[in-house]
Amino acid sequence: MFRSIKSKFIIIYFLLVFIAMVIAGIFIVTVFERNQLNEADKSIRAQAQSILNFSPTIKEANWDELGEQEKSELLTKAPIYSTDNRVYIIDNTKVAPEIISSNIGQEERLIGENAYNIPQISPKLIVEASKGEEELTTNEDMSLKSFAYPIITEENKVEGIIYIIYDLSHINKTISDTKTIFIESTLLALAITVVLGFMIASSITEPIKDVTIKAQKMAEGDFKQYVEVRSGDEIGQLASMFNLLTQKLDNTISEIFREKSKMEAIFNYMADGVIAVDITGKIAHANPIAKNILNISEKDIEDKNYDEIIMPVNKYMTLKNIIQSKSLKGKQLIETKDSTYMARFAPYLSQSSEFSGIIIVFQDMTEQYKLDNLRREFVANVSHELKTPITTIKSYTETILAGAIEDKELSIQFLNVVNDECDRMSRIVSDLLQLSNFDNKEVEWEKEYMSLEKLINRVVMKLELTMKEKDQKVNIYIKKDLKDIYADKDAIEQVIINILSNAIKYTPENGIINIILNSKDNNNEIIIEDDGIGIPKEDINRIFDRFYRVDKARSRDLGGTGLGLSIAKRIVESHNGQINIESEYEKGTKVIITLPIK
């Protein structure tokens, strides 16, 4: 209960009012009581003076000559202010002070009575008054005041004493009533204080409670909170600032969430692998590409540190080695079984610009390295292909210049060799230029509707002589009602010549070559199969690479440039077709060319 602001506020407010009322009450009652007693003192003295001035007999102490009746009536008409007050005229000249008169009933029983026999009369006061001094005292229970006033004659002798007993009951009752009224008013004030305190505390704590509830919901992730502004005071300002805070926080969280989602999408779908490692070696983040590169799972990320994961891949990429580098930046080449990656690493910092960890990006360099290797191989092949005819040409021309020119028959023979080598170089350059045009998309096709049957017959006729030299047999199978295709006739003829020429070259004497024309779906198929030497399995995937030869020495002897299949593939693909090769070493090869009808 006492832990809430409302209860604390009510209790403090209650105690403040209670303490203030008690202090004020004590002060007021004390002052009031003191004033009442002072007034009583003044009243007693004034009463004694009035009695003394009222009766010359009392003033001159001439009561010895008075009879009993006269003594009893001595104070009958005296100005006694209250019937509750007791007044005694005492003769103190005798050994035992004697009561001369009194204002109480049946005073005859008191006249001549020893004053000391009356319990309310203080002998001490009589003794002191007999000395000529006024004496005023109050009894222990504060119910009576006793006043002894000396009667001094003209001879300056104390001949008697006016003894007044002042009843304080009415004063005590007044004071008691005052205390009762004050207590009742205090209780009423405290009750009002509690009610007002509750209302005031509620007006303060309810908005705070509302803010607390809304803040708790915000802590749970719900930032769509609004607090009602009920006033323009500090509480209202707090509510306004809370609303402003929630709005800005909601906008900030939404922006952070968007950025987080964006970054996660980038990390998860980017082509490169990304991994974040904190300063302790724990992997904070790894996208799917990085997990695939390092061959790890989520469980590996949780159970292992970075060094355990990277060591099997590259021992130089450990966190310790990276941290020991001066700039914390660098790169390392990582080679796996089938791929090559360039790992670039750089530090990331905390908000206070302190080193917090390392970001590593794995860039897939496999294709680039393959292209670099192919480029180097291509340059080497081109150099080799051109070097051979150039060397031959130079050798023969040097021989002719050295004197063979005088031998006309030998010179003609050498010049024919030079001419053949020039033709060979021309074919290589022509094929390279054609491939370059394909690469630069500078080829313009002259397409028309054409018959594949006529095209096949024409190509077979052109190569018939070559096939007869090797006693090879060609079988042609053409489907009936074969539709024409829309293509560049010269380009498709070049493709078929290249494929059929290879079949003739690599098929031994007395071999069989089958040419099949077929239609399938909306495509026409040209199938050229032979029973030649075939292609090894490991060379099938590279058979369309430029200058690639399965048997380089034999292919070069047969006059090939190594570019025919590359050109054929580019021509077919530029006509939205496909070319595939199926082969088994020493058993033959099948080439399937698929061309769309339209």
C-alpha cells in the first residue's frame, strides 16, 4: 500500500494537516487557558477590593462589637461575582484564625470556627497574608483558586484576611469544551483532508498510472499508444511529451525495422557470402551463401566459433591473424573443391568507435577464374595455331630465297605449301572474326523459309567426294511432310557442313554416317550420327570451347581450326535453337540440332 504514490501523498498530506492542527490546537488551548486563568486572577483581586471597599466594617476590622446576626449578614450584600465563589472573613489576630463571616449557607456553623478546620483554606496562605502580602494559589487538580487578601488598618496592621476560594469549574468546562470542539474540528479537517488528498492524488497519479500502463505496452512492442492530455500543468506536459516520444519512437522503430528487413533481404539474397564475427569469435550473422561456402548449419554457428569453422577452409583467415594485421583490412583467396572465392575482410565499430568485430565478404570468383583460364588458353591456342603456319611459311620462303628459286619445280611445290598455309591462316582469322561478330552482336541474318531436305542433300553432295575417298556410307532418313524453317540458309548450311565434316574426319574408312530429319512439337531436328572414334566423357563439357580439341595432334593434321563447333553453337543459338552432343569413346558420336519452325 505504502509503495504507491497515491497512498504516500495522502499519508503525507494527512500528517501535515494533523501536525499543523495539533500544534495550532495546543497553542490556542494553552493561550486560551492562560488567559482564562489570568482573568480569574484579576477577577479574584477585583472581588477582594470590592468587598473591602463595600463594607467599612470589614475595611476597619471592627467586627468585635458585632453580634452573631450582624456577622452572618456582613457579606450578604457584598459584590461577590459568582455564587460558586466562597468568601471568608478571617480574624488572624487570634492564636487560631477565626472565621468572622462567610457567604455560604448555614454560616452560623462557621462563625467562630477555626479557619484551619476547613479543608479548602490553606494555612500557608493565611500565614503569608498575615504578613501583609497577597497570596494566590491553585490546587493540584486545577479546580479551585485560593486567594488570601490582608485587611490592613490605618495603623498599618493586618487585622484580618479576606479569603476567597474561586471555583474554576466553569473555566475548566469552557476549556474542555474548547478542546472538544478543536478535536472534532481536527477530525473533520482530517476527514476532509483525506478526501481532498485522495482527489488531488488521483488527479496526479491517474495520468502517471496511465502513462505507466502505456509505457508497459510499449515495452511489450506496441508503440501505437496515446495518453490523454487532461491539463496544461506539468502532468499535462508529461503526457504531451510521452505522446511525442511514442510517435517519434514508433517512427524510429519502423524505420529501423524497414532498414533491418532491407539489410536482411540484401544479406540473404545477395550473390556474395557475408559473415559477421564479433571480437570473441562468435558468429553474429551468416547469410545462406556464406553457410553454403563454409558448409555449415545454424547448429554449427551456435556450437562453434569462427576459427573452428574457417580453419579447414583457410588457416590464414583466423580471427587472431586478422586482428594482428595493422589495418584489420585485407583479402585472401579461398579455394574449395569446385569453386574459388575472394574473401575480403574489414572491421566494424561500436557506437563509441571501438573495434567490435569483423565483416567478411566471400566473392565468387569461380567464373572469372574460369574465364581467365579460358582466355589464357584461347590466347595460347591462337598463338599456337598462327605460329605453325607462320613458321612453315617462313621456312619455305627462306629456302626459296636461299637458292631454291632456281629450281622451278621445287619453287612451285614450296609456294603451294605457302599458299595452303596462308589459306589455313585465312580460315582461322575468318572464323575468329565471325566469332567476334557473334560476341559483339554484329551479325545480321538474312532469314527466309527454307527446306531442310534440300539443304541436307546439297551439303551431302558437296562432301560426297570426301566421303568416297574413305569409302564411307551415308544414310539419309527424312520424315514425310517436313515443314520449312525460317532461318538464314547460308548460316544453317555452315553448321551442317561443320558437323558433317567432323563426322567424316573422325569416322574411319568404311564407316557409316546417318543423317535423320525429324519434327518434334514445333521444332525440326537434324541428327547426324557416326560410328567413329567418339569423344571421351571428360571432354564432352568442353567440346564447344574455342580451339578445344580432344586429340590436338590428330585434329591439326586433319586441318581443323578448333572453332567449327563454337561457330555452329553460336549460329544455332542465335536462331533460338539448341545443339547437343552425345558420344561414347570409340563407339561413335551423335549430334542433335533443334531448330524452331517459326
